[in-house]
Amino acid sequence: MAENSPQRVVVLGGGIGGQVAATRLKQKLGSAARVILIERSTTFTFAPSLLWLMVGKRQPKTITRDYSGLSRRGVELVHETVTGIDTSASEVQTESGVVGYDHLVVALGAVLDPERIPGLSEHTHHPYDLPSAERLRDALHRFTGGRVTVAIASLPYKCPAAPYETAMLIDGYLRQRGIRDVSQIAMYTPEPLPLPVAGPQAGYSVAAELAARGITFHPRTPLEGVEPTALRFGGELVPHDLAVVIPPHRPPDVIAKSSLAGPNGWIPVDRATLRTRASNVYAIGDSTVIPLENGLALPKAGVFAHGEAEVVAENIARRIRGDLREEAFDGHGTCFLETGGGKSGLARGDFFASPVPKVAMHRPGRSWHAAKIAFEQYWLRRWL
Ligand SMILES: Cc1cc2nc3c(=O)[nH]c(=O)nc-3n(C[C@H](O)[C@H](O)[C@H](O)COP(=O)(O)OP(=O)(O)OC[C@H]3O[C@@H](n4cnc5c(N)ncnc54)[C@H](O)[C@@H]3O)c2cc1C
């Protein structure tokens, strides 16, 4: 590379991790680097707010932004689909060509894969992307009482708390509409307890919140099949009037077929530096797998994608400036847990703690709910 010519840093994916990485890289490096963000979508929806949208508390436009804010900060936006990653040639392929890089940050997230389970798309709802959350909102609006089943189809899935928040927000919504007493809500998961990665205290406290709302909880109960008006668990058909099933997740194809993928298709990374096995290539967020000492993996959550992006941006900026010291991602994270009725709890902890993550749960209250709204507003103003 000729001296003084700007380095080319390419970020794949403009979700939570990619936005933070690209913004910080440009802030830190200015004219010393071209920061190119490749993102197929022209708009970004803040996923945590989809749960409020599902119960009519947000409109799509209030939680969706275009990428003009990033362009104003000097990030070069390319709205295309990434079709290949060739680490031996230091280039990525898109639908229309090839983009070379000096440093690459992969932040392509996880793909929802409802088609893996026959009948799931046709007969169930979920709040995990904008069009689906809107359809669920409409179905809830039409609902006049009956049996609601909330289920987690398979592991891993994004945001360990979100399915439990979904069940409790639906509880709050049905109460507000005066039809909770003519409805039953049941929650099924293959997990042994809620939020297993956070330890038993966190799990029991979420289970207690479900019980306090009359939501029956069925742990260690994988989904076995989907019928038009029933789900099959443990060999039995459980009929419902409304089913909300968090669909299976898989790694993006472009990752699974690349040399970066590990045996299960996700990208193994060094947990401190987020380096992959390829030189000058980092991966952050939901596309990665980071094993923990308790045998589970770091959850797929925006809070970690964000923290990892900060570390990677700092370390790439240092390398470009010739400073070889490295910052380390420390596995700390905080997550609000919406419980309905204008309240949230909070889980906060050190997920890299040895031998098990150290996570404290704070009881649901109005102040955590207000803090969750403030965080949403901060995110939507700050990053796009
Ligand atoms: C309903 C819901 C609630 C949630 N609540 C919380 C919460 O309260 N707290 C929390 O921490 N996390 C929460 N999460 C999880 C959080 O949203 C994700 O963990 C986070 O977005 C991961 O960031 P990421 O950058 O890895 O991936 P993403 O944010 O998913 O971004 C990936 C980006 O890559 C783009 N992309 C993918 N493939 C290609 C391709 N081939 N070419 C070009 N672009 C591509 C996608 O369009 C996307 O913009 C929630 C998620 C959901 C669904």
C-alpha cells in the first residue's frame, strides 16, 4: 500500500453491529480510511421496538430509518447483496461486482428460517421482522379471546429475552382490551428455563413473572410439528386460536459457504478481539459463535453486537495508525426485559465471568420501562 493512500475498510451488514462499526471507524480514521458499508436494505428497523409495534404501541415509521445519517458522517453506502467473501484474495463479491478490502468487518446477522418447519409460515405468527410483526399486530387486534401459544422453535435465536417479553406483552395487551379472563396463554421452549445462559436465578425470576401473569410455562418442550390450528409438543397436539412461534435461525448463506464458517455455519472468533481465522477479517454480532465456560454460547443480542463493534473499530483504527496494542471485548451486557403494563425488568452482567456468567436481575418497574424507551430514542437518534 502506498504511504498516505487511504486504507479501505469494508463493513458487511448495516444492522446494529455494522452501523456502530462503520460510524466509529470513520470518526476515528477520518481521511486515513475509506469506510464502505455494504447493506442490501435501504432502511433499518430497530428490532427491540418490534415488540411494542406488535401490541400497537409503535408505528413502523417511528422505528425505521434510512441510511442518510451514516452517509452524512462520511461512510460510503453500497446498497447491494453480498454474494461471496474471498479472504484469500481480500475481496467480497456483490451482485454487481467485486470490492477489495484492507480490513473487513462481517456483521451480516442471522437469517430467520421458518421454511425449515412445514406449516410454520402459513399457520403461525412472529414479531421478529417488520412485516411479520405488523401481521401479528393485526391478528392480535382481531383476537377476541381463546388460546394463545407462544413457542420457541429451536436454538439459537436472537435476544434470549424477546420470546418471554412477547408472551408478557400479549398478556398486558389482552388485559388492556378486557379479554384476558377469556384467554389462556401458554409458553413452550426447548430450553430448561428462561435465559439459561444467564443462570438459574435469572431463569427462575422470569419463570416467576410468567406465573404471576397466569402464563403456563413448558420448559424442555421442543416443537415437533405445526398443524393449521394446533402445535405438536411431546407427541401431543396442543390446539390454539393464535400461535406465535419464534422461527428457526440460520447463518446467512454467504457466510456458511465461506472459509470463515465453523462447523455449524456461524463464524468462530477470538472472543477478546473478534478476529476470525482469516487475517484482517473480524466478525461481530449474530453471525458469530462465542462459546462460554458454562458450555452455552454468548447470546445473539444487539448489546453484544454493539460492544464488539466498538472494540473492533478501535483495534482496526489503531492498526492503521501503526499502534499494535489491542482493546479486548469483555463480555459485559445489559438487557431490558419488557413485562407489559408499562413495566420492564433489567438483566445486567458479565457473560465472560468464570466459571459461569454473573448476571443480576432487577425486578420489573416503571423506571426500567422509561429507561428502555430512552434507550430506543437514543439509538434511533444517535446511529442513523
Ligand atoms: C423482536 C426482537 C427484539 C430484540 N430485542 C433486543 C433487545 O432488547 N436487546 C438486544 O440487545 N437485542 C435485541 N434483539 C436482538 C438484536 O436485534 C440483534 O442481536 C442485533 O440486531 C444483531 O446485530 P447484527 O449487526 O449482528 O445483525 P443485524 O442487526 O441483524 O444486521 C445484519 C444486517 O446485515 C444485512 N445483510 C444480511 N445479509 C446480507 C447480504 N448478503 N448482503 C447485504 N446485507 C446483508 C441485513 O439486511 C441486516 O441489516 C432483538 C431482536 C428481535 C428480533
